[in-house]
Amino acid sequence: MKPTERVTAPVLGLRANAAQFTLLVAVNALVGGMLGQERTVLPLLATDVFGLDSYTAALTYILAFGLAKAFTNYLAGTWSERYGRKPVLVAGWLVAVPVPMLLIWAPDWWIVVGANVLLGISQGLTWSTTVIMKIDLVGPSRRGLAMGLNESAGYLALAVTALITGEIAANAGLRPEPFLVGIAYAALGLGLSTLAVRETRGHADHEASTQAQTGDQPSDLTDRQVFTQTSFREPALSSASQAGLVNNLNDGLAWGLFPVLFISAGLSLGPTGLLVALYPAVWGLGQLASGALSDRWGRKHLITAGMLVQAAALAAIAATDTLTAWALASIALGAGTAMVYPTLLASIGDVAHPSWRARAVGVYRLWRDLGFAVGALLTGVLADAFGIREAIWAIAGLTAGSGLLVAVRMYETHPRQGRQ
């Protein structure tokens, strides 16, 4: 570099990085769509094509997905600090490419389970990295809005894809046509991530260089220390981690058992697909508001209220048996989840120092997505032993307890002076 040349520091902020931020929102929509291709079709594939009559056995694909995604989330945070964000994002899309083809071809249920291991790895790498990259770009003041936009894009795409694939399955069968949508998503996601997305690690490094180190959150933590702080020791981080786990436990329950419950009650595939799509659609749309509101109102009370709303909605689903009642409860479940989902991520960004924030996001998402695995195993065992409705009642009680734990243990991570 010549003596007269100056290095321009990265600029933080949503407006300053609008083009890349919008591109990452689109990429995350494709990530959500890859998951949405399974939501309506796969539970029915388990029972109608492969003849699985045990809820625990049928939910093995969610267990495999949850475990793979959870541990890959942790690695995504560490690798994105070591190698950069973009290589991890591209690697995640490469892993996604064979998934829809395996679901089309699978002659045995264990091939479907294996495809979901790949899907979990892909989701862990791609979704975690888009979260980290958006936090890098926007800086501290608009974190809730950024996470709301990110999660909204992913879950709206999930809902729309679940609805589309349900309609395709109703008219053309469970395979192969519904999964052709996933092939298109994977090709587009890989192309955009490779050719258009830019590296954002420099933004995090710049923020770290300008942020004073505090005694509460030092900048030089080891991987083990980051894991311990985020999982157990730091009150806000650990409260967010347990709430995230229970939240995705609910999603695992909804993914695996709701279609079976609705079909067993006499609904056809069309209304079932609508109900399955309604919950993530409200979840996705609601995050457009809840993320921004958490920047104004703070994080803690929104998280507490959201967990309690989810508990009430699950209880309503267990207690009712009509399309209208289930639709209203699904809307409430989506609203409660929307209140929680981006707010938890924003609280992690509030507390973690920029130098280890990506690793903290990875640890949080490890615990959060273990909820898929815990939910698949726990609800499957409960449903086999006592019935689907009884399993839903049990998870409703667990969700209420998680919300009360946040109310007691978590402190406000985005204080009033920061919001102003």
C-alpha cells in the first residue's frame, strides 16, 4: 500500500449495507424453503409410503435433523470466525444439493433419515451464517429489526413452501413432484451465495476494535469459556439458550405430530396443509414487527410473554378438534413464537462481545436446535405411551415453565438508554 493510500473502515448500519442485507434476506428465504418442502409431506410419507405405525419411529427424521443441525450450528460459529462467513455459507448450500433428490429416490426410511442429517448440516451452516452476517452488518442499534427480517424471510418461505408442496402432493402424489421445488431452491441458493454474497467478518472486526472491553464481557474468551457463559453461567445468555431449546421443541412437535393429529381427526390433505402452513406463516410475518419492537421495548418481557402465549396455544390445540379452533390456536402459536424467535437472537447479540459473538450465536443455536431432537424423542415417546393430545398437554406445561424461568432469571439486555 502506498503511504498516501487510506484503508476505508467498514460502515455499520442497515441503510449503509442495504444491498447485501437484502441479498442475505433472500438467501435465508431459500434456506427456509428447503425446510418447508418437508413440513406437510414427510410426516405423511412416513405413514402412507413407508408404513411406520409408531410415532417414535416416524419422528426419527426430526431427531436426526435436530441433532445434525444443532451441532453444526456450533461449528458454524467457530468456523465463521476462523475461515470467514462466506465459505461456511457456500459449504452449507453444497451439502443441501442432494437432499431433495434423496427424498425423491429413497427406497427405505433410513435413506430419508440420512437425507435429514444432510439437511440439518446444511441448515446449521447456512442459517447460522446468515444470522451472523446480518448482525455483523447492522451494528448494535437495529439488531432486533435485523433478526426479525432474517427469521421472517426464512419462516415465511417455509410456510409458503409447505402450502405449495401440500397442494402439489394432493394433486400429484407424495413423490416426486413436491421435492422438485427443493431442487430449484438449492440451485438458486448456491448460485447467489457463491456469486453475489460478500464477506462480512471485517464489519465484526471493526465493531470489536471500537467497542471498549468491559469487566462483565471480556473480549478474549476461549471456546470453552464461550460455551460455558452462553449455556450456564451468564444469566441472559443461558436463559435465552433454554428458552430457544423449548421453543424449537414446540416446533418439532408441530412438525411431526400436527399433520397426523389433523388427518386422524378426519381432515383431508388440503385443510391439513393449510393448518400446517398457518403457524409458520404467522410466525414469519409476526417477526417483522416483533424484532423491531424489541429494539423499542426491550427483550425480556417480549420473550416471557411469547413463551406463555405458546403454552396457551398448545393447550388449545390439545383441547379442541375443529378446523376453526385449530386455525385460531395455530395463529396464536405462530404469534407467540414470533415474539420470541428474533428477540432471543438479538439478546445474544446484545450481550456477547463482537470478538466472540459468532461463537455465542453458534452455542445458542446448538441448544435451540437440540430442541428439534428433544421434541421428536420426547413427544414421540409420550404420544406412543399416552396419545397425541396428552403429549401436547405435557409440552404446553413445559413451555409455560420455560417462560416463567426467563421472567425470574433473565435481565433486560437492551436497556432504555440503549434504545434511546
